[in-house]
Amino acid sequence: MNHLLMSFSHGYLLITFFCLAFVPCSSAINKKKKQKEMENLIYDFTEDNPATNWITVNDNVMGGRSEGGFSFKKKRLIFSGITNTNGGGFSSIRTNSSDFNLSDKEGLHIRYKGDGRTFKLGARMEGKSVSYRSNFSTGSDSKGWQEARIPFDEMEVSWRGRPLSKEEHPLINSKIRSIEFMIYDKKDGPFKLQVDWIKAY
């Protein structure tokens, strides 16, 4: 009887040891993963007044007739308006100048919901007027959220819509000071893009 009790106690101690040894390890892994995600987070639009971080630039700067801008609803960025190709045909929003600490990052990662139209995600460098952008498509399913990873080295460089050489105008990650959303798909009509968050990777 005593032998059975000793065996049971020994087994119980072993189980307790393994629980204590491995549960904190799993918790530490989850904590480390969450910490890394937070380090990569640029915007999740949960701050008190996210509108102070953004500005609108539409084609009226060159005599166009498109309308567009940003708003925030349920802690999400909404980029919406109407494009008119009788003029410039574009609308855009961008962040105010800020250092995002992207020197060791490969690109931008976004979670979004669109309306079936094609948008652009871009970046601008400190003291430069050129833009670096890549297209990303959106599904027409209003319930479907999508994610896209946009590498910096795949962004096309341009100045006022005119393509430039990437060799002559390289994008330097450490000097990125603004992030931009743009629509310029040569179509007329309303558009709407919802953005849940923006991260670096």
C-alpha cells in the first residue's frame, strides 16, 4: 500500500514539474510574438485623435476634379471619395512627416477591405518630392478583409506621375518619413478603402 502511495506521489510530482516547466515557456513565446508584432506596428488608429497624423492631396493641385479624403470609424482608417478622369484623376492621403524607424525593414504590411478597385501604397523620403508606390488590388466582397505585403524594393519611383529611374533615385528605408495611400486607376466613380492597421516587416 505504501509502495502504491509513493508511486502515485512521485507521478504527481513529475506531472506538476512538467506543468510548471512548460506552461511559462508557452506563455513566454506568445508574449515574445506579441511584443514583436507591437514593434512592427506603425498605425492601428486607436489613438485619441488619429486625424492629426494625416493630410489629403487630390488632383485639384493640378486643376483636377476628383474628391477624396480620410475619416475614422471603429478604429479604422477610411479613404474614400470620387475620382474624375476629366483632369488628374487621382486622390491620395498621406501621413505627416515622422520617423518610422524602417532602416532594417523590408516593406509594409497592411490589413484592408476595398471595393474592387486598385489602390496604391507608397512612401516618401525626408526632403524629397518623389514618390515610391506599388499597386494592390481589392476584392469587391464587402465582408472580406485582405492583407498585402508591399516590399520597398518593388515600389516604382515617380515625380508628379512621371516615371523615374530607381537607380538614380533609390529608396533609402532609413529616410522614409511619410506613408501614402492613393487611387489612380484611370476610372471615374466612387471609391472606398478601409484600413485596419499598417505594419512594417
